[in-house]
Amino acid sequence: MKIIVCVKQVPDTKDVRLDPKTNTLSREGVESIMNPFDRHALEEAVRLKEQYGGTVTVMSMGPPQAEEVLREAVSCGADEMVLVSDRAFAGADTWATSYTLAMAAKKIGIGDIILCGKQAIDGDTAQVGPGLAQRLDIPYVTYVKKIVDYSDGTMRLQRMMDDGHDEVEVTLPALFTVVKEINEPRIPSLKGKMKAKKLPVTALTAEDIGADPDCLGLKGSNTQVVRVFAPEFKGERSMLTGTVEEQVDQLVEKLNGLI
Amino acid sequence: MDYFLTEEQQMIVDVARQIANEKIIPQRAELDEKEEYPTDIIKTIAQADLSGLYIPEEYGGFGGGSFENILALEQFARGCIGVATVFAASALGIYPMIISGSSELKHKYLPDVASGKKTAAFALTEPDAGSDASGIQTTAVLDNDEWVLNGSKQWITNGGEANIYSVIAMTDRKKGARGATMFVVEDTDPGFSYGPKEKKLGIRASATRPLYFKDCRIPEDRIIGRVGTGFITVMKTLNISRPGIAILGVGLGQSALDVAVPYAKQRIQFGKPVISFQAVQHLLADMAIQIEAARALIYATAKYIDSKPKSISKVSAMCKTFATDMAMKVTTDAVQVLAGYGYMREYPVEKMMRDAKILQIYEGTNQIQRNVIGQELNKEYSRN
Ligand SMILES: Cc1cc2nc3c(=O)[nH]c(=O)nc-3n(C[C@H](O)[C@H](O)[C@H](O)COP(=O)(O)OP(=O)(O)OC[C@H]3O[C@@H](n4cnc5c(N)ncnc54)[C@H](O)[C@@H]3O)c2cc1C
């Protein structure tokens, strides 16, 4: 079983603040961590490898320092690291990111399963996983909370829903995004850490993956962030009075005023 | 302070620290309250490749020395010395085989301990044999190709949880100290059983039980070393393991200081943080001095032990005495700094103080350690 896990380096949200003057994320002194949901994706991949054999490749698109999260992933059981990094990728939205990751995945071979966290805690879009599957033309299941079983190229999974779960069957190759309920990620092992220290990273540039420059980075992005701001908390409160009918009328009027 | 660890040693510290922070500390109060054996944590330690730190590479271990083992134990102890005791007692159960066991015995038992599949225990103490180990009554008699054990052991850490037991028994009472022999007993051996778990003051995550041997038959080759060498193996084992108990005092003391200082900074009395009172500051300073001094002594001793010198009993006993007396004092003072809050179970220092006491008792009381040091001094100064 060949498994790719997509991981992203994100600022630790425990420390992130919005700069009130510039309205941008102030990342000063903020530690970078592996996106927490990706840790669960990695753990599931390593468990699948332990059960069915195969290899786990971790792939990250990001600046050179994203190598840190790749090495962390190896210390937790991944076998290979791919860093997709190029100045041309800067400013990519989920559209350009999924394109870039798809080209990189094709370059290294998409294997049997691609695992992603359900979303990254910085952008919170939950779009890159499904976008990547779409571009690779493979089926995908989001919010996976359990892998039930696997045989003959078919995997049975549970997808988390608000009021329970769906049980889904899917033929491989496929992409899954996972929720944190799926497992408890392991702590890095000593041998893993020693391996992570030495293992060379496979670095892929825009040219290496044969990407169309127009589809990359800011240029290839359909969405542009115009402004980031913290919504002001007004905390206004008013009580409706009168008979029930009067209160309902007032409520309808207020709701209409909001639209 | 920087102790100039190698890259590998630093990795051991990092992995063990992460286990303490993410797995041990969040669970310690509950494990203590419920007196629950930390099965999951022991699994986590195995998965992180730390179970076999001190076991030679040829038997599936990491091949580390006393120093590597101590680095991991210090972090576990910072989390909870009940949990750290479970780990340390398993090592104690295995050292006799590493020190004196046959190659067959090592091949049979060490790999499973190294991988974390099995744990071990060390069984010396009996109802009438505590500090005076020569008082043991358990016997072993060779009958055809089997040893037959009869008697009982008490207060055995990991008793009932471990799969492998290093047990000392008298094979020839007439020969006194030279009439004792060590054996490996498996939990599934016929005639072996254990009693109920003791209710303890502290280290309540560790299980302590009596063991019973009633015509317990084991194969002849389960002997560790030769007939009559039991006490020599016990002494060698304890010499190596005592710095491991000592370091539990350092990890514990450090964790108490890590609670006491931030508390003293934020607790306001008389309009000021209590850390601004000299009396409190000096208490904290003395805690820090004692902890660092103990750490430095143990690190130096562990490195010395790893250089395989002839005699280590004096330095090993010094580590155990100094660091564990320190832990008792430091944890008591931590409760003093937190005062009423410190006395409540809501805060972690009352558990630390309860836990600390055992360190002055097991693996030889601190009075016995001082006897050892005194006797060694006497010998040293009569040489010329
Ligand atoms: C929680 C726990 C876990 C344990 N785990 C294990 C284990 O895994 N394996 C194992 O074999 N044992 C274990 N023990 C036993 C432990 O090692 C003994 O309790 C210890 O060696 C002391 O023996 P004792 O309690 O019988 O004290 P005693 O020997 O009865 O001592 C009573 C007092 O007299 C003092 N004393 C005795 N002799 C002398 C002397 N010659 N000079 C000066 N003072 C002296 C002692 O210091 C002590 O203060 C454990 C004990 C406890 C409490």
C-alpha cells in the first residue's frame, strides 16, 4: 500500500493574534507546528502501513522551513519526505494549492491512498483535500472518523456527520480527509527521530513538477484576500415586550431589518 | 544548565519529555486517585523505543548505558514517580540477567522486554527479610531437571503485572550468604501466584504485591549465573540501579519547583507576590540548589559507571541518599510555599510529597546506604 500524507506547517493558533493596526496575522514569536489534523492523517497512514505493509510519503507545499514538519512526520513513522517549494508558489489560494499538489502527486506517483487533515487551522477552508482529489480525478471521502476494513482494493469507512456517521465504501486509489476522532497520534520514537535526522528530503520545484506558471501562486489564484479583520463585538441586547403576537411581529421586523 | 549531551542523548530527553508532558502529567492525578497501573503509558514508552534503552543491541535494545537510562527516567519522574517506578522496577528485574545471565537466558527474555511486549520485576524482600536480605526463607531445591521453589516475597513492585520475575532463594542454607541463588520465574509457571495489591501512601500508579511459590517448578536452566552467586548478583544489580532511583528524586524535585516558583509569583499577600518575601525566595533558592547539585552528582556518577570501573557501590549509594533526601525536603518545602493550597489534592504538590517518601525506603533505606558509604570509607582509608 503506497500512501501519501499531505501536511502543512501552520502557526500555533494558541499564540496567534491579529495586529489591530494592519489587520494582518501577527506571526512574530509564534511557533510553527504541524497542522493538528494532519497529525491524525499521518497516524492513520502509519497504522495502515503497520497493518497492510507499504510506504508512507509525507508531502508538503511550503517555504523551505516546512522541512521541519516533514522531519517530524518521519520521526512519527513516515518513510519518505517530499517538499514542494518554489517562490512561484507564494500567495497560492486553495485553487492554486490543489493544482500544485496534484502536479507534485502525479510526479511522485499518486499511489493507493492520499490522506489529508480535514482542514488547516490557519485558513480553515477544508477545500484543498477535495480539490486535490478532483484534480487527480479520484474519489474522495471527507471527515473520515474510522477506517472499518479493507480488502481487494475496496475500503470501508465511516464519515462523521452532525448526527452520527455514514458508512461509505470506496475503491482505491482515493483521497480521505480525517477528523481528530479517528485516532490518537503517537509520540515520535527514538529510532524515528534518528532516521529523521539523516533522511534526505526530495525537493520539487515548479519546473520539476511540470507546472503551468500561470496556474501557480498569486497569479493562479481565483480568490484574493482583500482585508483581514476581527469583527467588532457589539454585544447589543434588547428585550421584546408585549403579547406573544406583538413580540413575534417585532421579531419579524427586526429580522427583516438585518437582511 | 547545559550538560553537553550528545545529539542522541538529547533525542532521548526530548522523546521522554514529550511522553511526560502529553501522556503522564495529564493522567497522574487520576492514576493516583484510582491506584491504577499505567498500562497505556507503558505502551507509549514502548512505541517510542524507550523500553530497551539499557538493554544491549544484540538483544534488541538500544544499547545505552546508565546515563541514557537516567536521562529518560528523569523525565518520566518529572511526570510521576509512580509511573517512573514501574519502568525502573522492570529494569531492576532485568539487570540480573544482563549482569550474570547465560546467553540463552538473555536471548530468551531480553528481546521481549526491549520491545515492550513484556515487563519484569525484582523479588528480594520477604516478610522477615527487609534491610537484612540474608534473612530470606524462600528455598529452591533441584529435583531431576527442575528447580522447585517454596516461600513468599512481599512488596514486589510490578508484582502481578510483570511477566518475568528475578527471584532470589536459598539453595543451601548452611552456606549463609553464599547459599543463595537467583532464578527467572515466569508468570505462567505452575505453583506461582500473587496476592492482593497493597494500599500505599504514594506511588499509587505502581502495583505492589506479595508473590507466592508453592512447589513452583521451573526448568533447571532458569538459573541466573551459578549456584550460590545470588547475593553477588543482587549487590551488582542494586549498585547499577540506585542512581536510577536517585534520579527519580531529581525529576520529582524539579517538578515540585516548577509548580512552586510560578505559584509564588502569582500569589498575592500583603499586596505583593509572595516570592518577594525573602523567606519564600530563600526556600525556593535552596530547592533549586539541592536539585541541581543532585542532578550533577548523578550525571557524573552515571558516566563514571558507564566507564566500567571496578567499584561503584560508594558513589551509587551517595547518589541514592543525597537525591532522595533532597526530594523529600524539596517536595515538603513546595507544599510549604503553596501552603493551604499545596495541602489540597487540587494542586499537584501534595501528591509529590506523598510520593517522595518511598525514595528514602526502597532499594535499600537511606540508613543502609549510609552504612555502605561508611564501610567503603573505612576500607578506603585502611589501604595504605
Ligand atoms: C512501595 C514499595 C515497593 C517495593 N518494591 C520492592 C521490589 O520491587 N522488590 C523488592 O525486593 N523489595 C521491594 N520493596 C522492599 C524494600 O526494598 C524494603 O522495604 C526496604 O529494603 C527496607 O526493608 P524493610 O521495609 O523491611 O525495613 P527494615 O529493614 O525493617 O528497617 C526498619 C528500619 O530500621 C533501619 N535499619 C535496619 N537495619 C539497619 C542497619 N543495619 N543499620 C541502620 N539502620 C537499619 C531501616 O533503615 C529502617 O529505618 C518495596 C517496598 C515498598 C514500600
